[in-house]
Amino acid sequence: MRSMKGVAAGAAILGLLLAGCGADDAGPAKAKESGPLLPTDGPYIDGELGGCFLPETDAAVEPTQVSGPALELPAIRFSPPQGRDPEAVLVMLHQTDGDRCGWGDFAILAALQGVAGLSYDQCGYGKAECGIEDPDDPVPQVRAALAEVEKQWPDAPVVLVGASMGGSQTVRAVAAGVDVDGWVDLSGPSNWAGVDLASVADAISTPGLIAIAEDTDGGEEADAARELAQTTSSEFVPAEAGHGWELVVEEGRLSPLGQQIVTYATS
């Protein structure tokens, strides 16, 4: 997998441009109005994924399975429209109030822009079957997901993206050395499953993106996220409001932050 260490500078510039636009400026309004728009009245994908309420688009959305030693994790594969090879792949870790379905809108919008995705039920959620010693350890799960990605899209760069709990688990997995080209932490708590993210930050060598809304998660968590970004040479993106995957889709389109993630993955 190719290195994305050089992406931080470009992401920083884009982040500054986004942060510099006020709510009444033309910039954010144009961002909201650009890019694919999800249909709001169906039809929806049926079959095994019928309960996810994922709209039908030109993106291919299919149920799949992530398997590894003592792991069987139901997953969803999101592919760009037919005939288009993905420019990158997002491996997505969900938050506590969701499962593999929760990334659906964001993943479909990303796929329509040429970025494939894989979301899966983490241990303890959805229909995941986990016999690993520590079900809170993200590393075996992420490695199993990466093995699945390697089978499907062997030449594409891979970015790990986590929301809330998934954000913290993303940081833990990257610190443990999982082989990815980049990573994104959306509202990840500074301490999860007894692990203080600050204690593992020095082990991270690949810069990522860290986003959090201080108005939603509080000043203490926002300060911890800023410190984490500084320690890992990552781009810190202060969001206005929202938590986890709420930050990446607005009114059926990618939010400016959602678009920034797609740009980060493909740069």
C-alpha cells in the first residue's frame, strides 16, 4: 500500500479553506449543493440489506462477510459504478448506536465519486461472531477486513475511517501497526475500552484526519483531539456540530468534511 504521509499538507490547506468560510459565505453553500445527491423516496436495496434502508443508485452495494481466525463479521461492500475502478478504499468502523448499515449514505456517496468502501459489524454489535480473546481489540478485526479488501481491490490505497467508538478503535489499530495508507477519526473518545489514545499516539507514523465538534462533545474531548492531532502530525478539523458519522453527510450530500475525507483518500 502506498504511503499517504504527503497528504497531510494538502489536507491541511483544504481544512483551512473550509474553516475559513463562515456560515453565511458562499463557500459552504456551494459545497452543500455540489456532488451526488441521494434519492429521498426510494427505491431501496432489498434482500439481506433491506433493513438498512440504503437507496438504489449507480453504486454497487452488496452484502459480504469479513472472516478471520475466530471471526465472522457481516459486512457491506460499496463499489463505484460499473466499469470504474476505485481510486481508493475506505474501511469503515461504526459507532455504538449502529452497525455495518450506519455508514451507508456516506459510503454510497463516496462510491459515486470513485471511492470504494467496506463496513462491517464490529465484535459485540450487529450479527458479529467473535471468538477472539479480547473482543474490544480492533486489530484482528481490522486485519481481517483489510484481507477482504486485498482480495477485492488489491491495488487501491486504503484509508481506515472510524466514527465515535470506531474513531478510537481506528487510532488504536493504526498505533498497533495495521497496514493502511491513511486514517480518519471522527469524534473518537480520548479513552476507549480502557485505552488512553494519548498513550499510543507516539506509535503512529502516518498522518491522518481528526475531526470533532466541541459544541457536541465538549471542550475536554476537543482539547484531547487537538493534542492527538499534534502528536501524530495529523490535520485537526473543528466541526460545528454533530457526532461521528453525522459529520459527513448533510441533506443527502457529502458535507464539506465528508468531501474532505474523499479528497484525502484519493490524493
